[in-house]
Amino acid sequence: MTLNNAVSGVLIDQVALSVEELARACDVEAEWVARHVRAGVLGGDIDASALDRLQFGSADLVRARRLLSLESVFDANEDIAALVLDLGDEIHRLRARLRVLGAD
């Protein structure tokens, strides 16, 4: 059996998104992204002083969508949503370390 429906594209890890593109991908205003960058919730170690030059990768997109989901689905304010997101990331890291150590 031969597959003729090959999918081609560019991995998002190799593409950097601007503030506007990240906002569009999350269906929010660019100010939402900028506000979370200034708060240190999005962008990691990105310098928020130059918002027009910021670039985001796939991890930022996933984090932004999770943050938006927490804010909208659970009606959480920005601080609570950021805290829940950080705690979830920490739990994920700790579980990964436990798997490496052989303790499931």
C-alpha cells in the first residue's frame, strides 16, 4: 500500500513567532501577550522592553494556550492562572525526574 498524501511543513521550533502572530494563534489581542510577557509569565528570559522584536517558539505557544485556557475556562485571574501553570510545569518536571530515577 502506497501513501500519496504526504504532509509537508515547517516545524514550529524552527520558526519564531512575533507578538502579533502568537496573539493570533491564541485568538487574543497582542496586548494580552505583552501583558503576560511584562509579568514574566510568557517568554521565559525574554527582555520585555523590546516587544516589537520579541520572538516566541512552540513552547511559548503551548504555554500561552494553557494560560488562556486557565483564565477563560476557570475564570482565574492572571496571577492565579500563572501560578497554576507554573505549579503544573513543576509537577511535570518532578515526575520526569522520578521516571529517570526509576520510581514510577
